[in-house]
Amino acid sequence: MVKIRLLEYEAKDVFAEFDLPLVHRLVIMKGEDVQEKLNQFNFPAIVKSQIAIGSRKKAGLIKIIQTREEAVSLCKDYFTRKVGNYEVEAILIESLADIKHEYYCSIALDTSGRQFVLIASAEGGIDIEEVAATRPEAIIKETISLIDGLREESAKKVAERLGFSGDLVDSAKDLFLKLWKITTEKEAQLVEINPLVLTPNGLFAVDGKMILDDNAVFRQETIQELQKRKLSDLEKTAKQFGFSFVELEGQIGILANGAGLTMALLDVLAQHGLAGMNFLDVGGGADKDRVYEALKLIFTMKPKAVLINIYGGITRCDVVADAILHTLKEFPEAPPMVIRLTGTKETEGVKILNDAGIDAYKDMMAAVEKLKGVIG
């Protein structure tokens, strides 16, 4: 299951489709005329870089500006920014809200309970996990029946528990019901507003987050369009050749088979003070071409070293060994490689590598220790 995380402006486009209350906003895409677009907007305003990282404000990627001239300069600066492997491709400009109080609300999939939950708190605007850990009594949770959905009386009860009264109870209730409609119609795993703010003009969603499941891609046009826009060149290559791939922020290229084995390897590296540059599960029964394409992809990332961890079941160690040698012939300046092979055709695979002057380890921890020595 692959999760697709919407950027804030993308989530708010969905919110607008379902008539959730939003402040006046403008989106500028990279390559558009910033000056011309900003002539359509009144200031002061808040300028938000649309980039897939947390803590954008701490990174200086969200700022309040007073004039159009400041906004133009800031937008041009943001479009030059690159954080990790992400570039700013869009900027969201929003009118400032006259905030009286901040709340949190979301509908989230509880995978362990196989159910959805409406979560709310009168302490919005900060990390909800921190609130849950330090003040669990401040978190309201209402289980949603998959048969009956979110009932009006349940939504109203949560609104009242948040301290709303009068017309605000109905406003909050209707908002919660719309979040549930978004969840079901878009097949979302998370729909979140943090903060939901109270202003003299009522409630507004001033931030938004959505997580979708690409298992629903065949019936969700929203997901199809997002996939086209969001996949990096490396991710498109991985999708083309049938292996799972995620870019990370470490220095060690990772190739393994099996999602669990790959995750366990990343955990072991972290325990030894090392960090993977990627998650790459080449999959069961990977043939020579797929292993070659996976290694070629990793080499293009220019890691400090590469760690290969194959536990042969359906995947054959001799096939992997042949693919490694074939790839190294094409990439004579490849980074140092540490290889662990065990399982089906292990003896043959190790011999193929040894005959080429390449060591192969049977024990994963021995391979990790060797890796530590390789990268210093």
C-alpha cells in the first residue's frame, strides 16, 4: 500500500470542492509570472511554500508579509529553494485570518482497529502527537461505524465537547460531516485540519492535510492526476521496472528484497549510526534486468556506499550476483559495495562474486560491520 500525501494547496482544492470554509487564497506555480499573479491579491498576507516536508515554518518556508513588493521578492526566493530532494514547485498565498482560537480536527484510519475515527481537540495549531502524549485528556475521539458512517448526533456531540455553542455547534457539526464525505468519496486515509480557527466570521480551515491510498487509483481521478505530477524521475523509473522505491536523506544506497527485510535493514543501520539514502525493495523473483535497473537507479543517486541485502527465496542469489557484475561493467566508477547473500542458490551466487574478486557475506551484521569500515 502506497500513501500519497497531498500538499496543502492540493488538500484545499479538495476542501473547496466539498464547500469547506476557506480564507481567500491564490496559488502560484513555478514558471508563472509572479508579479502578474500577485496583482490579483490584497496584502498583508501569508506566503506558504508548497513542499513535502514537515515544519515548513521552522525552515523559513512560511512567512507573513505586509506588501506586494515583499511577496514578489519572497516568492522568487522560494522558487529557488531546494530542501532535501524537494524543490518548491508551488506557493500558496492566503489572506490573514483574525484568529480568536485554534482547534484541531481530523478523520483518520485506525488500521489496528480497522475503523475510522473522528479526532478533535481545542488545542490546535501544534503537533497533535505532542498533545496526545502530554495531555491525552485534551483529545476527543469518536469511532465511526463503517456501516452507518458519521452520524449527525455524533458530530454534534464532538462539537459541543469542543466548547462550541449556538450556531457554532451546527457549523462544526457540518464541517465534520463534510470531512467524512471527503474521506469516503476520495478514499482517504487521513483528512486533517490543523488549525481549524475561530474568527469573528466563523470557522475556517487555515491548514489542511490529506493522505490517499493509491490502491484506489483505478477509480480515483484525483489520485491519477497526483501520481502524474508527484512522481520524481527516480520514482517513475522504479514504477516502470516493478520495484518499490522511496528517497531518504542518508548516504548509503540500499537494495534488498522484501519490504520487511528492507525496513529491518534500515532500522539496523540507524542503530549503528548509519542512514539509508533510499528504501528499495527489488521484490520477490527479481530477474537480472530488474536488479540491474535497481542498481543503476541507486548509482545515479551517488551514494557514499551501497549495501545489498538479499535473502533468497523466490529470488535467486546467482541471478543477483550476475546482475551485480553486469552493472559494475557498465559503471566502473560505482561506489563501494557491501553484499550479503543467503538463501536460494547461495553457493552459486557467492562463487560468482568471489571469482570476480568480490566478497559476499552470509550474515547481515557482518555486512553492516564491513560497511562501517568502508565509509569510515
